[in-house]
Amino acid sequence: MKRIAIIGGGISGLSAAFALEEQRRAGVAVDYVLFESSPRLGGVLVSERVDRCLVEAGPDSFLTEKPWAADLCRKVGLGDQLIGSNDAQRKTYILVHGRLTVMPDGLMFMVPTKILPTVFSPLFSLGTKLRMAGEWFHPPHQADGDETVADLVTRHYGPEMVDRLADPLLSGVYGGEACGLSVRAVLPRFAEMEAQHGSLGRAMLLARRKLAPAGGVPPRPLFTSLKDGMQQLVDALLARLATASLRPDTPVESVQIQSGGWLISAGDGTDHFDGVIVATPASAAAALLDIASPDLAAGLRGVGYTSSVTLTLGYDRNVRAALPPGFGFLVPRSEGRRMLAATFVHNKFPHRAPQDRALIRCFLGGARDEAILLLSDQEIVATARRELRDILGLAAEPQFARVYRWKGAMAQYGVGHLERLERIETRRRQVPGLALAGNGYRGIGVPDCVRSGADAAADLLARLGLGSALSAQVQQRA
Ligand SMILES: Cc1cc2nc3c(=O)[nH]c(=O)nc-3n(C[C@H](O)[C@H](O)[C@H](O)COP(=O)(O)OP(=O)(O)OC[C@H]3O[C@@H](n4cnc5c(N)ncnc54)[C@H](O)[C@@H]3O)c2cc1C
């Protein structure tokens, strides 16, 4: 019997545990123990019921085009609980000079693919519109190495596009900025399109035509979630894992290689394992692996993290009637606000708020505002309410407010991230019986984390001489 320790009980660690549990039930001679420092499992996936509303503290959904989270939901019996975003209401605004300006139709991520809506949109100045027209003739360009998203976007559309779209879109996903994030890691398709076609606009249009669903087939919703919130996935996973294998409230203090295996010190005890999956943020993994492999730890330390705060405010039916339609708005840095974005939850996922409630979820923090964590809950609520009043004219008293702080939870894929990953991977392979999972490596979204956990389990089983079927899956993906 091989024993595996999983460190970190977020979705990455739980996905790894589930993959091992499936193997255990299939008769593979493996057992596992999952250590989580906080008293609850699930990491940043937390859903709460407040005043008949469903409040998401961390992720509220995941991208439909990445299948791994939805696949896991189906495996744990939640197939009939999957829901799509209400894309009929999909409209996003950008705050420009204090006013909400709708994002024009045809923008794919930030690339314009429809001429008329872009030409008539007040979102861009005449200068940027002229650059967009010229971008159509951009020659193919093979960058020498990695660069920031801002570098690439500026080359094609100019700095206004970085400020008004690239930055706000990226801060919504990474809590990071276009001038700090790697094109190759964050938007690899952009780099490929530029190298192959030159113009991103032409390349996107071609890709869109290829991907257009056959006649009569409705397009899939952009986001997928669960009827009762993301917490449902955590609860369903926990119901399928062996309770005796789960150790919440047990921070791992040290891991050491010993007698061809691993000695893990956690809580009050020390235990021996054949392999270990470290599924914490890369920064925490670095601290744990410093003794086992200082070089690996140095590589892991290079993956940066930012912090964020989500705040959900619940309002009555009058506010709901007065709010604009659509999914919400993004705030460029040049607007000088602390709020990065706000979601009108009652429009994006209507069943999460009854008809007589409005639910606004605000994002704050990110790469430039770590200091937000120093504010009290009251100060955060007051800041958000002041900004909502300026932006939406919303002065009403909320019926409830919930603040959630996520310190160092969002990985930042800086320039050179892929090369750093190669170095990390080389070092990791030199350490026997070690696998890594989490959002610090090959994708920050929930589906990527689910995949990273399953892949780490498969890789480790293969290294321990078990689980050939799973390792074939991983090799196929690689
Ligand atoms: C506010 C917010 C909103 C987001 N929105 C979305 C979204 O809408 N869609 C989407 O796809 N993604 C979203 N993400 C990203 C995604 O949710 C995360 O990247 C993902 O859930 C991370 O999962 P994880 O298991 O890798 O890490 P975590 O959830 O951070 O879990 C890591 C766990 O490791 C534990 N740990 C650390 N050190 C130790 C130790 N020494 N011993 C034991 N345990 C330890 C921690 O306590 C933690 O529970 C969002 C993230 C945040 C923070």
C-alpha cells in the first residue's frame, strides 16, 4: 500500500484527493491523507445563503470552454445542478470619465471583430479607432521572447486599449495588470495569432467563423456554475472522500525526505508517506520545500501573488428596478477608484437573488491595492458604497453586506512564467515522490486547478509505479 499526503484542501487538493479516491475504489493499492490548515475545506470556494440570496465569497462560476470543472461536477453527481450564465443579459460596461459605457458588440476578449459597433462606440477615442482600422494590416510578428500583455496590446491598438480594456479585464481574472502579466502565459493565443496572421482582429474573426456552432445549435453560455453555488462542488467532493483521510485545521509545518519517502509534520504529529502532492499556493509550497529542494523552492518563490477583497451588497426591489441591465462593469485604473469591477449577480445568475432583491458583488484589491486588506469591513463597505453612489447614483442603504478577504490568493504569471515553470518542473522531477498542483502553474481558473490536481495525482501514481491508466491521460494532455 502506497501512502500519499496531499497538502492544501482547496479545489486543487480536493481534485487530487478525488482522483486518488477513484483509484483506491478501483482496487489500486493507494491511500491518502489531505492536510488543510484552515478549519474548513474548499479554499477560496465558499458560498453563503444570506437573506434568501446566494452569496459567493470567491469564484462565482467558471469558463464553460474549459471542461474539467464541469466534468468533475458530473463525476460527483452534480450534472443536473450545472447552470449557465444568463447570456441574454450579457452586457458589460466600462467606466470612462465617470460614466458607464457599454462594451461594443463583437469584442472578443479585447479584440474588435465587428466594424460598426466599434466605430460608433464612445468607449474609444478617434485615435484608437484609427489604430484599430490600421491593425487589420498588421504584419506577422514573431516576438524574440516573452513580453507583457501591455506590450503586445499597445503594439496593435495603442495605450488607450490597455487602460480601458486589457487592464480591467485582466484585473477581473488575475487581480493583476497588463504591464505585469506575461503574454505567453496569460494570452498565448494572442502571441500565436500575431506570429501567424499579424492582425489579431483578422485572426479572431477567422477563429470565430471556425468555432461558430452549426445552424440551429444555440451557443453555449460563457460561464457555468452550480445552482446552489460553487460550495456545492466542495460538499459533493467531501461526501465522496474517506472522512478518515481528511485533516482540516491541521497546517503542515515541515516536509522532509526520509528513508525513500516523506516525513510530514502537521498539527501535533509526524507521519511517513511514499509521496506528497503540494497543492498550496506556490509561495506556501516554497516555504514547505525549502529543505527538500532549495532550488525548487527558489523557483516557486518567483511566482507572485496578489490579494483581493469581494464584497456583496444586497438591496431591495427598488434598487433592482433602477440598476442598469447587464452583468456589471469594469473600472480602468485611470478612473482613480478602488473598485476594480462589480457584478450585477441578479442579472448574471438570476436564481441567486429572488425577484425582490438586487445583489451587487464588488471586487477590490489587486496588484496596486494590497493596502485594501488593512481596512476594516466597515471601511471597505463605506468605500464601495461611496463609489457605487458616484458611478450608479446608488445611495440606498443595503439590506446586508458581506466582506471576504483573500490574502495572496491570486497567482500572477509575470513575464518569463513559462520558462520559470520549466525550471520548476525540472527541479521537481529530481525530487522523488513529489507532485505540485494549484493555481500558480498552468492556469488560475477553477477548471485549471481541477485539472492540475487530477494530473498531479496521476503523475505521482505513475512515479510510484501505480495507475497506468491515469498517467496515460496526463501524457495525452501534455
Ligand atoms: C476572489 C476570487 C474570485 C475568483 N473568481 C473566479 C471565478 O469566477 N472563476 C474561476 O474559474 N476562478 C476564479 N478564481 C480563481 C480560483 O478560484 C482559484 O485560483 C482556485 O480556486 C485556487 O484553488 P487552489 O486549491 O489552487 O488554492 P486555494 O483555494 O487557495 O487552496 C489552497 C489551500 O492550501 C491551504 N494551505 C496553505 N498552506 C498550507 C499548509 N502549510 N498546510 C496545510 N494547508 C495549507 C490553504 O489554507 C488553502 O485552503 C477566483 C479567486 C478568487 C480569490
